[in-house]
Amino acid sequence: MVADKIKPLLLMGLLTTTLGAAGLPLPGAWGVGAGLLAPLPGDLRVTTGAGLDFDLGLHADWQVRPGQAVRAVLDAGWYSGADRQHADPSLAQSLSTRVSNEALGAEYLWRPARLGGDWELGAGLYLIRWRVASVNQLATAGGTFTPSGTSTWTREGLGVLAGRWWNPHLETVAKVQLSHYGYENQPTRVASLNVLWQF
Amino acid sequence: MNQSKRIAILGSLLVLGLACGGTRVTGDRVATVNQTLLLTPAAPAVVQGQTLQFQAATPWGSQAVWAVEPASAGTVSAGGLFTAGSTSGACTVLAVWSQDVRYTATAAVLVIAPPSAAQGTGTVSISPNYVNAFGAEQGAGTGATAWANGAVVGEAEASSVSTSATGGYQNRAGFLPPGAN
């Protein structure tokens, strides 16, 4: 698990080195964002539940060429959580899970001139730290045992996005991010719709 | 179709493709999580006051948190060593994987009374060709074997059980563990 802990540091180092080598000492713009998350049907949605999820983020853009930019992103997401019950003759189980994550990544953005420069397509690479807090209540005929704990994993992620600039400061971004979580390395697919404000 | 439209369509198809992939039926669905945490033995019998070592294992580690329900049935140490209490009956040993408490496993344990000890000493006569309860086959001829105090684990077939000929000797002091037959 030591590798999990140093992965974000390694990615931060990689980003810094890459951007530094590209001769980009300062970002062209900083910004903040907020939005809604929607885990797509699959393993993650079992753990997160189907409620309303949201995220907050920081980003910095570097213009690398006309119509092309690199964006460093740091996002944090909170998911609504799931509560499930199961009973059989010998054991009744009630499992509550709450999921959150932080993602550190770099996105390549392309603003085709033929689309007027307002539209943006992109792809990103991320390191995502997943956190699942669980309360597992196990009830037998003899009594109840309720262990709880939080598990974390850091996994790589991949994303594609499309954005629309409404003015020089305001952008909306739709993104699908793929990753994995858990010891069984279960797949995650999260769609998001964010509003970004660039200073 | 101009290039900008093609770009927009290709981007949309890529997003849709990523969003609509297949699903797997794994994950922390209740009552399926314990398929990964393996607890052994699964359904043992333990004599009152005796111990039994449980093992809980996943592909990623074996550290577990343990509990016994009802608590009066016994105790289980942090290392999974179960010590039966002084009351006979059924109980459940629960194991939860320390690194991710979504993973659970249970074992149904039967706590049973200890066998009563044999009393006294004496001589037992066994008919030829019978197998006594201690597992010693009595040969042909005169049968006269002496034993000291002892207890028998397991139960011999009725036809081969020898009874004491003198004194208060009883050599059929075993018990029958569940499922032994």
C-alpha cells in the first residue's frame, strides 16, 4: 500500500516536470469548478447508490499552441452512499457504504478553429484516490456484530470530455471518466457535468 | 460533411462508447462479498473448553476482525483462536476482513459436551473376533484384556462394544461428533 500513497506525489512530479520542460513556467489561467457526478450502471454504482453526487475542483490551463491547451486538474468528489440489506436464515446483513474520491490529472484540450473556438474536445489521464467508508452490521440469532472502517485505493484513470465556452470566463464541461477501485479492481465509469469559472 | 461536423460526431461516439460499456456482476453486493473471504473450517464441532484455530483469507491478505455470537458461546482471539465456552449449543463465528469490512464470512460452530471419563480399572472379557471400543481387535481364544482409565472418542458399532466383566468399568464412554456417521 506504500505505492498507493506515493502515486499522487509521482503524478504531481510528472506534471511539474512535463510542464516545466515545455517551457511553461506559469499557467495562462486558473479556475475553479463545481458540478454533478453520475456513476454509470456497474460496480461503483452499487457502492455509491443512485443519489445526487457532486464534485468541486481547481484547474490551471497552459496554452501550448493556438487552439491547444494542457489543463492540470485537482477534483474532489462526494457520492451519496448506498444502504443494502440481506437476510437469510442464519445471518441478516446491513451494509452501508459512502464513497468519495480525489483526482489529480492532466487533460489535453483541443479547440477546433472550425467550431469557432468556443467548443473544446479533450482527453485526460488521472490518478484517482478512492475512499469507501463502510458499516457492516451482521446480525445472527445470538447477537449483532457491527464492524466499520474506511478503505482507500489509488488507481489510474482515463477520461474524455467536451466543453463549451460561453464567455472568456465561463465554461461547461461534460466528461466521462474511467477507472477502477477496490481490492477486486472493479471498474468505475462516472459521467460528470461541470461548470468552470476561469479567473 | 465538413471536417468540423465529423469531429463533433466522432467525439460524441467516443463519449457514448465509453459510457455504454458492459457491466460485471461483482462488487460489494450484500451477501456476495463473503465469496472472496474464505473462512476455514466452515462448520466444526468443538468440545466445551477446547480451542479451535480458524483461518480467514483473501487473495490480498488475511488479517481479520473476529466475533462470536452469542458471546456466551466462547471467545475468539485476534488471531482467530476460538475457545469454546462451558455451554453446549450452536454459535456463529464471524470474520470481517480488516482492510475492507465489506468482506465478511461466517462459520457455524457446534459446542458439545465433553465425553464422560471411564471409571476405575478392571478386566474386560471380549468375545473372540470382536473389535473393542479402543480399536484393538480381539483374537480367537480366551479374551481377557486390562485397561487403565481412559475415554473413548467415537462410538463403536454396537456389535463390537465390549462391556465390563468385573468392577465398574465402562469402556463405551465416547461421544459421537456430528456427521461422524
